[in-house]
Amino acid sequence: MLPNLDGKECGKCGSSQSLSGHKITWLNCHGEFNTGLPDYWLLEIDGERIKWGKPYLGQEECHRCGTMAVVSEMNYPNKRRELKINCAKCGLVKMRK
């Protein structure tokens, strides 16, 4: 979970520089003996590849516990799009329609 700027600076590091969640995208990484599916995912900042979605699409209250949580978007090759809440208390929670 990336920290939010409360007021004018980060409560963890003191920086006043912000980063939009829309600039962070998934980057799929393939190993030497890969068979097609990604071996792992990295976060890419200011990348031009938004193919797989956005891990920090926005924020929303978790509908299970009410905690503010990150909403992640995953775009699949079959054009299906999946949104999930990444709650610190509940883990991954499917978004309500």
C-alpha cells in the first residue's frame, strides 16, 4: 500500500512529491524457460504499457470491513476486465457490481 499525502507531505518520509496511481501499471516478466504466462509481475512507473491494467486504479472502502483500500484493475488477453479491492485487513476482495 502506497502512503497517501495527508496535507502537504508524506507521513512516512516527509516528501511533498506525489505520484498518480494512473501512472503505475503492471509489467509482466518472463524468464528464460517461460511458456507464455508471466513468471512474475513488477510495478512500472510512467510506463507506456497499460495493457495489463493498473494496480493502483483508485481507493474505495472495503465492503467487508469499511477500511479504505486500494482498487486494482487487471485486463486479461480475452478482453475481460477484473477489479479487486486490496484491503489490508481482508486481503483481496472482489468488487461489487
